[in-house]
Amino acid sequence: MKVDIWSDVRCPFCYIGKRKFETALESFPAKDKVEVTWKSFQLDPALETHQGEDIFSYFTRAKGVSHEQAEEMFSNVTAIAKEVGLEFNIPASVLANSFNAHRLIQLAKARGLGSESEEALFRIHFTEGKDINDKNTLLETGISIGLGESEVKEMLDSAAYSDEVRQDEQAAQAIGVRGVPFFVFNDKYAVSGAQSPATFLQVLEKSWSEYELDKGSLQITEGQSCDTEGECK
């Protein structure tokens, strides 16, 4: 059984959703027969990397909210993250375009390390405050999960895996994905947002029970997510 997950490493609810899904998967009896594939999705493809601008100032400028509102929003997200064992350090996060990070994920997927790359990039962005658009940072991250130094360097110094990123985004657009995380189970059921482990488990069980049935239209369960307008709720 397959599960496709569209995600952006800049999205806090994508990291939270990853943890909640993993909790559900761990208690799923047929977990060893579930193939998880991570899909690229950029929330803001035009975003420019700014080492000197914090995330609160960006939201104040881009979304027209006050600095206090931005701080409150991310404080709430940090609290939710802590509930699933994640330590967010939002004030230290670097405002960075995620395209090159997605290219690294695509390379990692090709080597069977998709989940490892997602976890590592989420961690360096939300916990360690590193620049996910910096080549040295991406090189170190790739090596840390088991990729070869030369293949990561070659990827970063070229346009390799750009098409794969765009293909994932086009596939998301084709099925109506407007925000992430977005989970699709066997091309039939979808869960939008960082739902509870219980919800994920329910969909896993339902999908498994219908594993050999024909594909049908998506049935979406909504939850907390980040959309292309930069809203996380």
C-alpha cells in the first residue's frame, strides 16, 4: 500500500504532521507493507533567501499582520510541536527559499533516503536555525543521511532534479492540493493537514481494507496546514 505526502520543509505543520503520521504508522499492524513517498511542494516559490530578516518581520511585511500577531501565531505552533516531541526554535530560523532543499530530497528519494532527508531538513530549519538554501549546509545534510559527497556536490552545482520537483508540484495541482501537508492513501483517500494519529490510523486501516479495490475520487479530511498564501492555521 502506498502513501504519498506533499510537503514543504518550510512548513511547521508538515513537520508536526510527519510526527503524527509516524505515530499512527508505528501502531499499524501492516506498517511494513506501507510505502511512503515524499513529494515536493513549495509554499512560496518566489521567496528570496534573507539571512538578515527574521520570520516575524517577513510575516509582518508579507501578510499585513502585526509583529505581535506573528509571534503569537508561531508561539502556538511551537506549543503544538512540543506536544509531539519536537523542539522548535522559530526566532532562529532562516528565511530561505526551499527549492534546492527539495532537489536534495529528490536525490535522496532516488537513493531510498526520502524520509531521512525530510527529517534532517525539518530539523536544521526549525530546531537548529540553519539556512536550507545554503550549499554547504545542504552538502553537510546530504552526507549526514548517507548520500555521497560527490553526488550531492554535483547535484547542487547543476540543475539536477529540478524537473522532479516541478513534476511533484504539477501532480499536486492536478489533484487540487492547496496546502501542505497533504497525504494521499492509495490514490483514493486524502488527509489534509497535521491530523491526529488516531485519524491517520483510521485512514490507514480503511485504505488497507480496500487495498485491492479500484481507485476512486479523493475524500479529504481537513486539518492544520500551511497554504500558498502563507497562512498557517
